[in-house]
Amino acid sequence: VILGCMQITLKLFATLTDYLPDAARRDNLVELTLPEGTTVSQAYAPYGLPDKLVHLVLVNGRYIPPEARASHSLVEGDVLAIWPPIAGG
């Protein structure tokens, strides 16, 4: 473990898996090493997800509303899961 860094898991679902590296698409997740204090929005920013597609965001199963994503800091071992808007019925 690098000092001042943490490991988290980023999971993207449905059409968002297209934004993952090819090798990660089968499992729809990537393990990330990020600086301590990285926020939810900073964690997924490098993947270029359009804001309109970042609909449901959960950290360890807990909903993070849009207004909190830029301030909610992740911690070691967190699982960040993101879903696009889902249509259908």
C-alpha cells in the first residue's frame, strides 16, 4: 500500500461499462488506487462519464445524492457503484 493512498472498487453498470478499459468490461469493475480524500466525483472523472448518465451512485450500498458527490470522500475499501438512468417497464 502506497502511503497516502487507498484502494477502492469502481463498478459501472449497463451502458456505462463502455467507459471501462476493455479488460475490465467482463466483470464491470476496476480496482483503483487513489489519493486519500478522493471524492466520489473525482474517482469517476477520469472515465469521462457524461453527467446525464451518472444517475444512481452508491457507496457501499448507500445512495449518494448528486449534490454530495463532489464533497463525499471515499475511504479505503469502499465500493463505488454507478448506474445510468434505466428506462423500461
